[in-house]
Amino acid sequence: MNSKVNKSNLKPLVDANWKILSDRDAISKTYKFKNFNEAFSFMASIAIFADKINHHPEWFNVYSRVDVVLTTHDLNGVSELDIKLAEHMDNFASKLL
């Protein structure tokens, strides 16, 4: 079952450069890749994983940069699925960066 997490549980993500947004209950991170192909590869891989867990990011891409915001809309906050997706994003990005 997916449930909202306590902000204290986000410390490992904050330590990995995720930011807790002040204007909404969400986390964000900017990934900077070498080029557009790496950024697009990252997004394509994450899209497949996100579909498998039925949890999708809010994101924006310009050339080599991907800005991500994660929140669970039906819980109005950060959930276990957001943490799972953030960890997967960081693991995949580390292979490209």
C-alpha cells in the first residue's frame, strides 16, 4: 500500500541533492547530462519504470537538463512511491553521469 511519508524519512534523498519544495508537499531535483541524447535516454528509461509502478513524474527537459518534481497527487504529498522513483532515477542517472 502506498502511503504519505514523514519528511524526516526524506533525509537520504536530501543528502542526494533532492530538495523539499516550500510551496507544496513535493520533492525536486535537476539532473544535468552531457547532451540531449543522455537526457532523453534517462527520461525514456524512467518512463518505462514509472509505467511499471504506475507512478509518473512531473518533469521538464531542455537539451541536457531534466528538472523533476515528485509528489503523489491523490495523497497530496510525498509517498513511498515517490521515494522509490527518486531512488531509481538516481541509480539510473549515476550510470550516465
